[in-house]
Amino acid sequence: MNYLSSKSNPIYVDIILLIVRVFIGFAMLSHGFPKLQMLLEGGDIKFFDFLGLGPTISLVLTVIAEFACSILLILGLFTRISLGFLIFTMIIAGFVVHGADAFDKKELSLIYLSVYLLLMAYGAGKFSIDYMIEKRRRASEW
């Protein structure tokens, strides 16, 4: 058995991609849902103002990434597009919002960023809606 190659057991890779996708998606939902509630309450929004867009627009963009894109990631639907938004959000969180903070404040966003980058490289795997759509599209080309 070749221990250096993930190609030797591709089903394991797909199972692990599913587990990681679902776990990291639900973990990020736990950060996005309170922000969604903050947005829906409609009170005074105190949130990081990214590029002068205003705290409300910055919060809306963050909710789209952390809540909506996490749901898409769990489903494996538009995975790489969703990961693009999540990666961008974690870069801003880790290097801009917490840029001057100690490492322990930016650590979580950097861990999320690392996992998202790995998922971007490997894709959603066979256990995803993206795979089913691609499989159906290829079958219809015949």
C-alpha cells in the first residue's frame, strides 16, 4: 500500500471530504447565525466597517458568507464559489479585523481559512450536489 498517495483509496478521500465539509459548515453556522439575528433585529448595528461600506453592509456581506455559504458548503452545492466568499471573509477576519490582536484572537479565523483552502483544492467530493449535477451533465452530453 502506498501511504504517500491519497489516490490509492479515493472513497476514503470522498468520505473525509464529506465529514470535513459538514463539520466545518456547521461550525461556521454557529458564528453566522448570531450575526443573522443581529441583522434581523434591526437595532443599532455595531460591526466592523470594511472599506468604508458601513457596518450594515459589512454585516450583510458577512452573514451571506458565514450563514448562506456555510449552508451551501454543507450541501456541497456551488462549493468552490461558496468557499471563495468564506476564504475572503476569513482573510478579512484574520488579517484585518484581528490584524493587530494577539495570535489567540486570530487563530480561529486562520484555522477556518486553512480548512477552506484545503476544501478549495480538493473540491466537494463525490458525496455532494455538485458531483451529482456534474455527473448528470456529463451523461446528457452523450
